[in-house]
Amino acid sequence: MKHHTRRCVIFILAFGIGTVVSPPHFAPISQFALAAQASSRVSNALEQYLRKRISSPGGKLEIKITPTVKSEQGYFQEVLIAARPVEIKKMRFSLLRLRAKNLHIDPKALLSQHELKTISSTTTLYAEVTADELTKALSHGKDSSVMDLRVRFVGQQVQVSGNYNWGMFSGPFTAIGKLRLASGHKIVADIQSLKVNGFETPEFIKNKFSERINPLIDYTDLPFKPPFKKLVIKGNKAVVYA
């Protein structure tokens, strides 16, 4: 019995000395944990970027980001943006639903340069914009802000009025045109009639006026490059599909 007790004491002492000489080994942080941290960092940066640039004055904004296991490399399963109303840059929409699937962005540009660069995405869009919202957008334009513009929908046409100032062609004006999708996923107004001081202007003045107000809506103003596919005028609003 005493011999058995002595062996136990020796084993305990040996184990204790070994523990002191060789301290416990702490496993390094796993690659999975590091990847999860990087993924969360990119996801958080993306949400902060979107919320800083998109707002819903007096309304409700929903932004939902679904990451993937490669989100640290800029890959996301889906990003959903929904709001009524919504302001993005100079543009305001009364309703917007944007969904970007199989999204790939540049994480370095987002984290280091605070820029959202979309490499690839399957982006769909439903957006409604009223005549008043188009008026507000034009009032912020570099070439149209001083023209005191007012937009109205007249059937399937758009009417723009205000004060034109270009040499001898200056004064109150009324322009009639039609909204259409242009190349480069832009929405423009084709001017068919432009009257200044009640007189129809020549074609080159119509072209000059078009250059000053177009594009009315550019898809680059929206995140994830929604490729505009359809434009429909319904009453006092235009509906854009992508």
C-alpha cells in the first residue's frame, strides 16, 4: 500500500514539474475565425457605405445584406434595398426596391478608398419617380440649376418649363418631349418642341437644351449598376424597371 502511494506521489510531482517546464499550448486563431472577422468587416463596411449615401426622409429604409463564405473577397449572396421614399445622391424616388444577387464588389476599394465598385451583379430594380421629384433632381444639375425648371407629365409626354438663358434665346420657355431609355442605361428626354418667349426655336437650340437637362436619371447614381430595361409613365409618375 505504501509502495503504491509512493508511486502516485512521484507521478503527481513529475506531472507538475512537466507543466511548469512546458506551459500549456494555446492554439493559434483558426483560419476560419480570421476569415469570419474579415467577412464581417467587409459586410459592415458595405452597410455603412449604403446607409451613409441612401436615406428615406420621413419614411422607412430597409437594407439587408446576405454574406457568403467569401465575403472578405467581396462576394455576397444578396443585397436588398427598399424604401418609400428614398434619396440617393441628387435623385429622389417615391418608391424604390433594388435587389443585387450574386454580387461581387471590390473590397479593397470599399475599405481603403470608401468607394463602391461593382465587379458583377444580377441587379433588379423597381422605382417610381414623380414629376416633382424630377423637378428637384434637375434643380440640382450643374447646367440646369439656374433655369427654375418645372416638370409635368402630360399623357405619355413630359413638359419642362422655366427660364432659358442663352444669348438671344433667353426668356420663359416651354419644352415638350418624350422620356426614353438611352444607351448606357440612362433615362433622357427627347425634346420635340421648345418655345422661348412663345416662339419655336431652331433645332440646334433644342439640342443645346437637351444637353443641359439630360440625362434625367443615370444608372450610375444607383448602387450595383441596375441595367434599366423598361420605362412606363403612369399618371404623374414614371416607373423604371431593371
